[in-house]
Amino acid sequence: MSAGARNVRGGLIILSAGLLMGIAMSLYAFVPMVEVPAALDRYDDLPRRLLRLAHISAIMLPLINIVLGGWIDRLPMPARRRNAASWALLVGAVGVPLALTAEALFPLARTVHLSGGPVAVFCAGVFALSAAAWRDFPTTPSREIS
């Protein structure tokens, strides 16, 4: 499987998990159908905001993987760097929502800024692809995604 296809496939799978997270959150948002967990009792408290941010990142980062997946294999870069960027995007798309959820649920995770690592990994993948595109941008996306 090509790097780009891996990102499209992985992005679609992770996107489904992000949507399921939103459905779960809707059970206690606004008019609760289940009892609101004590840590998430107040709508504007940091834990609840972090959980909403985790949900948003679980939607947007997979979408970025899907969009960039059509271009990764066409960018002028060595195969090792292409694969590293591809995996960085996927690891970040999984790691950021998980780390933000951990920060929402466990105060210690907030104190060590657990989400910083996955965010940096994801950004490194985007920056590597951006650098390759800066050198020589292809005119059409890859049509071959399998």
C-alpha cells in the first residue's frame, strides 16, 4: 500500500472514531440522556473544553490525512521521508485526541502537557510535505489510491 493510500484509509477509519466520540458526548450535552460525569459537570470547565477539543481534533486531523493522502505520493521527496511524514500524520491523528482526552480526565496529564508530543509529530509530518511541495508542486493529485 502506498503512503498516500495509507493516509486516506487511516483517515477514514479514525474519522469514524471521531464521529462516535461526538455521538457519545451528545448523550450528556445540553439535555442529558445519561448522567453527566462529575468531572464534566460544568459546561465551561477546562476538562469539558478539552474533551470537546479532543472530539474536534478527532474529526479534523483525519480529514487532513484524507486530503493530503491524495498528494503524498506525488510530492518530490525520498521514500523514507515520505513514509515518515505519512506515519507522523497518522500517529498525530490518533495521538492528539487520545492525549487531549487523557488531559480532560486526568489532571496529571495536563501538568505534563501530554498533547504537546502528538501535536508536534503531526505538525512535523505536515511541514515535511509542505517543504517538498515548496520545492516542486505537482499539478494534479494522485488518481491511484488503493
